[in-house]
Amino acid sequence: MKISLLEPLGVSPELIEELSAPIRAAGHEFVYYDQKTTNPDELAARSQGCEVVMIANNPFPDSVVRACPDLKMINVAFTGIDHVGQDTCREKGIMICNAANYSNQTVAEVVIGMVISLLRKLTECNITVRSRGTSQGLRGREIAGRTVGIVGTGRIGMITAKLFLAFGAKVIAADPCPNENAKALGIEYMPLEKLMAESDIVSIHTPNMASTRGLISREMIGLMKPTAIFVNCARGPIVDSAALADALNEDRIAGAAVDVYNVEPPIPNSEPLLHAKNTLLTPHIAFLSDESMIRRAHIVFDNMMAYIQGKPENVCSY
């Protein structure tokens, strides 16, 4: 069969060669593109004749899926698959596999870093020193003793919760499927409304799907304490960004850190959060570390060999 890796995976060419060697040894054709494209026509051209394509977070829409008559599996080197044309895949019986768990630790650490940056005003401190200022007005707050609300207690949510517990925070959670491991750590589950009202820090860790889009609505944000901070390293559409920006600009919450948006960066000037006060914005980097890129490369090639051997793994849709 023909297998194409349609975009770089953020690892060395040597590692790609090493991981793809068993595919070639099994008699399959492997093609690797080291330049990313978002052009649907180019994506379709790169995918022609392929039974399997491998992508990361590059959009692979329905139009491209329809243009690939030989396609049987999309191997996604990413956790979410909402950038793939799932409707057409279901119609055509095309399997989608993901690289679950490759960035769990990386994302959780970024959440902690963002919270510390907001509480200790690190961005402002950096600017102040460079402009020959002093510590005047830069007194911060600690994580210890604060209540942290984790929305979604899957793997990333659980690692994040454990890190907050290590800092001495009280952790509460909201999730339609409570995690017994979380309960064993003393984490109390409660309705989302109560979590939003009680938390000093709210961190989102849910997937982007029909039941979670708009979950953090204007009404939910309105329940937060004026001293609370909000963190989203999950998916942009989960949160009403205009409502979040309004709450920040009107001092109804103390701060926000956001890594994900309704579109991938570069973010258009129309994005309300670009113009919000007390906001730390990053360009979708929570998943991105040297270690996570190596992990996901191994996972996605393991997925490939499992498919070749007739025992597919990490199947998300079929």
C-alpha cells in the first residue's frame, strides 16, 4: 500500500527514517513531505493513491477526503480530530486514529506556568525591569490555599489536578463521567455552575465536540469570582471568547490565559481576546515540547504498524 506523511512532525528527518523503516521493510511505499500546506488541492494531490495518510493538526477537510478514492485510514498525529472531515470519513468507512496521550504532561505543565505567570504578574515584571522600573505594584498571589476547578478529568485534567495538589491547592472538578482516581485524591465533583462560582482558578480540559461547544458560556463566566483567573489550553470553541473578553475588560474576573482559539494562529484582529485586559495569550503551544514531539512520532508510527498488522490502535472514528 501507499502511505504518505503529508506534513512535518517536528522531529528530525533521521527519526522519520528510523520509524518508517519497518513500513518499507514490510513492502509498503512511504512518502514524506517536509513542507506543510493548507491548500486543499495540494493536500489532495499529495494523497492520491494512498490507502493511508498521516497528518498532524493540519486541516484535512471533507473536500479533500472526497478527492481521495483509495483512502482507508487517516493517521492523526494529534489528540483532537475535529480538523478532519469526519462526516465524509464515516460515509466512506474511513478509519481515523489519533496520537492520544503524547502531550499530557506538556499541556499540564503549561497550565501551571500560565497560572504562575498570571498570579505573580511575570509578564509585567519582565516589562518593568526592561523599562528600568521597580517592584511597585507587582505583588502577586500564591497557588497554595486556592481552590482550583478542573473542568474535565481525563488524562490531561488529572495530571493538571495532581500538579495543583502538589502546590497545596484545593482541587474540585466537573465532569459528566467522574474519575474514581480523582475521588481517591480527595477531589470533589460538583455541577459546573457551582465549580465556576467557587473556584479561584478554572482550567478547561474537555474535548471539542457537540456537547462541549459553548460550554463555558457568558452565563458560566458570569458566575466567577472577581478575583478568579481562567485558563483554556483545551479547545477554543468550548469558550465564548467574546464573553470572556468582556468579563476581563469590565474587571469581573482578574485574568485569563488562553492557548486555543476558534481558528489556528495567526489570530485575526477581530478576536476579542486580543484586546482584553489582564490576558496572557500563547499561539497554541501547550502541546509543543521536544519530548511531546518525539512521543507523538513514535505513537503515530506505532499506529501505522498496528494497522498494517490488522490490529489498529487508537481508533477514534470508523
